[in-house]
Amino acid sequence: MGKTKDVTINNDGTVTFSFKDDACGENGKFDPGANQVGLKIDGIGKASLVLSQHFFKILEKEGIPTHFISANVDKGTMTCHQLTMLPIEFIWRNKAWGSFCKTYGIEQGTELGGLIETTLKSDELGDPRINQEACVRLGLITMEQYIQCEQYIRRLGKIFAPEIAKFGYELIDFKVEFGINDKGHVMLADEISGGIWRLLDKNGKSVDPVECAKKISNG
């Protein structure tokens, strides 16, 4: 049972994600950087699935390994390879926003040019920032795996930003998770949707994830 989707382990070793209309945020306001469910948005579950399917297929063509197998939008489910998840989130930042500004005391919108951060995936601890050496010394990830994840997220930034720009949106930041398959290979996991990134429209306003999904799926 997850915050925005539930996971079922299938008999064939795959897993099925069932997307929900719960969204992360605080005080009824959507915020992809929040650690808790703050509201329900009608249709966001299906919207997240539509976006995930769209971008996973793009990444497949680009040669980036992911856990995605197939999706059933009508049922709101996505079937994926089962992975051993790394307890780390990788964040790509084009501009300073949200918690980054609060932590470092810099102005919102400051150009960062694809800066990469890592945080420990722990709701209890508030997803604290953690550097490469700490990740490796604590046994959370090997150095080779960390470098591979970093290489993948840099490629993701170069793929996501222009693809999103086609629909009139600016990519501010995004966070992703990786897992290890039974052969020891690093693969992109979880979802690619409004829940992982922050987008602005041409007027500088935050983009509703459902609106984004509709626009992309019709595009």
C-alpha cells in the first residue's frame, strides 16, 4: 500500500502498480516534493499512468533500461519487472525551487543547469540529503551503481526537458528512483508523472498534472 499507488506481486515474478487519485502535498495543495498525501485529485491516477506509459516508451527507444512492461489505462494498472529498490532518490534541478531554496537560502528560479542531488528515501527522517560517499560507505549502493544512476539521470534531463517543452511547459526539477534486477543491472523504476516533477506553463504557473497528461496524450 503506497501513498499514490498500490503494488501487487504476481505469480510470474512481475509486479502490478494500481494508481490512485491521491496526490502528495500539504494543506490541500499539490506539491511533488512533499512526503505525504495532502489531497485527492480526480483523475490524477489515470493521468499518472498515461504519462508514465508515454515516457517509458520514449526511454525504451533511447536505450535507458526501465522496469516498465505494459500498461492498462482503462484499469489504471501498470505491469513491471520486479526490482530490489535502492533506498535513494536522485533529483535533477534545472532551477532552484521549493525545499532547495529554503535549505540554501537562494532565490527561487536561480539557474542550476541540471544539478544532481541525492536524498535518503525515508519518510520518517524527512528524506534527508545525502552525498555520494555517505551512500557508498553506508552500504546503500555501490560506487559503480551510483555512477550508473548519475549517468542515467543526466540523460533523463536531456530527454525530458525538450519533450516537455514541445507541449509549452518548462521542466524545473524531477526526482526518480532506481532498482536492481536479478542480473544486478540498474534500471529506472517507479513512475514518470506529475508526481515526480515540477512544471511551469508559459505564464510561470505550476502545471496541473491531469492537464499535463491530457495535453501530452492528445499530442
